[in-house]
Amino acid sequence: MDLKPIDPILRMPAVKEATGWSERTIYRRVKDKKFPSPKRLGPNSVGWPASIIAAWQESLPDAREQVAA
């Protein structure tokens, strides 16, 4: 039996720390399709797979690239 590695789920405090954004900004960017949507964990809880947040961070342009543009 092949087991997939576990992808930890990040809750809002960890996502706020990873992005430097407020909860309101995170949800605004989700609505605007500029940030990944969370996954429903239960009736009152959501979270983001750590791999999704890591992929989003990797997709961000380098600060030097923005200055040159």
C-alpha cells in the first residue's frame, strides 16, 4: 500500500503569519481570485493545505523583478 505524505492544514493564524495580511485581506483576495480558496474542514472551520500556500508563495514575483519592470 502506497501512502501519500501528509500535507498539513494551515489554519488562519498560520496563514496570516505566512502572508503578513489580516483575515479580512485574505478573504478579500480569495473573493478576487488572487489567493487560494480554503478547504472546508467542518461546519465552522476552514484551512489551507500547506502545499497550496507554499506554491502560492513561490508564484510571487521577486521584488527585484517588480522594480525592473
